[in-house]
Amino acid sequence: MQEFTSSRDTDTSDEIWLTEHPPVYTLGLNRRGVSLPLRSDIPLVETDRGGKITYHGPGQVVVYLLLDLNRLNLAVKPLVQCIENIVVEALRIYQVEAELIEDAPGVYVGKRKIASLGLRVKRGCSYHGFSLNVDMDLSPFSSIDPCGFKGLEVTQLRNLGVSAATDEVTTQLAHLCERQISFAQLKGFL
Amino acid sequence: MSYPNECHYHKEHTWLILQPNDEALIGITFFAQDTLGDIVELGGPPKGSMVSCGVSCGTVESRKTVSDLISPATGVVLEVNENLRSEPFMLNDDPYGKGWIVRIKLSNLGEIEMLMSAEEYRKNIGE
């Protein structure tokens, strides 16, 4: 991801990587005020993205957005809105009404966080991205304050009565990424 | 949008104000703070470090996104605006005043001529 971004030029196509990770906690670049997880059975990886601490594991879709923001004419603020829209639209497919909370980027359902985001922009190109909880073991989240918010609860599609498989949600997200990024790009040029 | 005439502007959305004794203040432009959104953390260069024109000298975090801070000139950091540790929002509220990031000793005054005037910068960002 870092390698792709540092070696890309103005002709390199944007890429979207969709994956699931084995259990892992990841820390953002700015660690001030972050309390580290108490459990030692899950590895902790330091990253250079924005945001504080989060957990990734099987049953959660992780989407990496490797975009040339200059070429797309997208700034940080609209990019983050675009990511939130992708998740809101994905949840709508499953009849789940999502909420956005001012000053706390991410997507929430009934005040519980269902999707997290964290990005890095280098030389006008983004990497890292967002994750959506589908059908996973949420208990590792209880050892951390997700994204630095004390006592923030998390949820997932399965707990909201959605039985879709992680693979299916991944496919939906891929389509929505493509569409929402084109919308955001168009808006940027208007 | 506001772009004071006393500033010299770098295309990566930072400004520089000349001070006596070949010193200069550096910060981010109104356009930068506006497109980044609310800034929650600044990872600026430490006192005594060397910054280079056009090269990343730190990071700015806004809306869960870490972006590079590009120095508009080459020099040594003489002073860091410590207030930004507790009040990073000053980068949004007062980008040319209380939101100054560092004071540097310029190594190469010739670089300043390569920077843009307020008018040129406005054109550059499509205003």
C-alpha cells in the first residue's frame, strides 16, 4: 500500500483493495491519549493512518482506497463524506438506517459504531480506508476505546438482523465505492 | 477566503512571512484548513530540526486523515508554536495569526522569490 503510493505516477490507475484481516489491533499515527488493549493474545500494529485505535478481524470488510486525490479533484473533507456515503448506502441495501455524528467521523446505528475510517494522504494520494462490521466476534472491541472515544459501543450487520455473508457485503461495497467516488469527483468539478 | 499580502505562498498550501534577521514564520493557508476540515492534531517539526523547501516536515490530522505538512522554505526550526498542542483548532480559526506553526532561520533567501504572491496563489487554487 505504501509502496504502491510512493511508486505511483500521474498515469497510475486508482485501486480499491477489499479484504478481511486476521485478528489485529491497529494504532493511528497520533497516539496521544490512547489506552492500549489489555489482552495480549491479539497483535498490535502501529500504522501511519489518521484516527486512534481500532480492531480488525474475520467477518469485517476492510476497504483500502488508493486514490489520486489531485486527479479526482477531491479534498480530505469531501473524501471522508464520500466514504461515509458508501457505508450509508451499503446499509440502506439491507434496510439499516445509519447515522453520522458530527465531529466523530464514522458510521453509526443507534449510537453504536458499525464502520470506522482512517486515512493517510501523501503527495496528494490516499491510502488506508475504512472497515465495516458484518458478522464477527465483537468482543475484542471491549478492550479498547474505539477511535479514542471512551465507552463507545460497536455493532455489526448480524446484530441488526442482517444475515448477509461477508463476501456478499464486500461485493456491494466494491460497486458503491466506484459509484460514490465518481459522484464525489463530479461534484468537485462543478 | 483570506490571503494576506504579506505572506509568500507555496503551492502545497503553506505560507511564509519574512521577519528580521533572515527569519520567517510558517503556517498553512486558509484554503488548506478549509479543505482539510477540523484539525485535531499537528505533528510539526521539532525545535532545532532542519526543514527543506517542498519536502514534508510534519503531519496534520483532520477528519481521521493524516496529511503531510510541506515546508515552503529551507531552514532550521528556531521556535515551535507550543499552543497548537492543546489548541490545534487555531490552525482553522486563525491560520495566519495564532495558528503559526514554526519560526525558522532561512538557509536560502533565494527560495522566497520562487514562492507565490497572494494574487498568484488565489489563481492557483482557482479563485
